[in-house]
Amino acid sequence: MTLAKLEWKGSLNTVQQTMVLEPVSHPKVDAIAETLRERGWSCAGCGAICGLVGGIAAPALGSVLTAISWLTGATWGGFHVQRAGTILLFLTVPLLLLGAHCLDLLDRELKDR
């Protein structure tokens, strides 16, 4: 992970902008990256990431779309926001279950080694 630091040089009329990227280390991110380097990507790993990220993003986006449908009506620009928001809200639990199941598969695989 890197942190961008902006430096401004010059007078008010001529400003030069340079960006310096400095590496930032975090123990949890480093541990995840090391695990991925050792074991590589697997179907269970991808399922866990998609399930957990989707399980977190789906209710947020579903809530936004549902709120938009309350304000503008069931359709907005030809897109059925009410239906899409409801579907995303209902997909929250199955996506989280998928992510949890895939994490269990990864743990079982790790214990078998």
C-alpha cells in the first residue's frame, strides 16, 4: 500500500506539482498479501472475497436505490430502481453466507495441510 504526498513548488504564478509515493505498511494487509503469495488464488478465496465484499456493498447500494425510488418514483431514467434496490437488499444474506462458507472452506484446507 502506498501513501501519496503532494509537494508544491514555485511561486503563485508558476506552480509545479509533484507526487511522491511512500510505502505504507499495515500488519493485517501484509499478512493477507503474504498468504496470497504463498497459496495463490483459489475458488474458495475468490468466493470469500466476492461474498463478503458483495454482502457489504449490496445493502448500501440497495438502500441508496430504494431511497431514490421513494423520491423519484419506481422508474428513474428508464431504470427500475425500486426493483433493483429490493433485489440488492435481499441478496445481502445469501452473499454473506457464501463468503462465510468459502472462509470455512479455506480454514478446512489450511488445517488439512
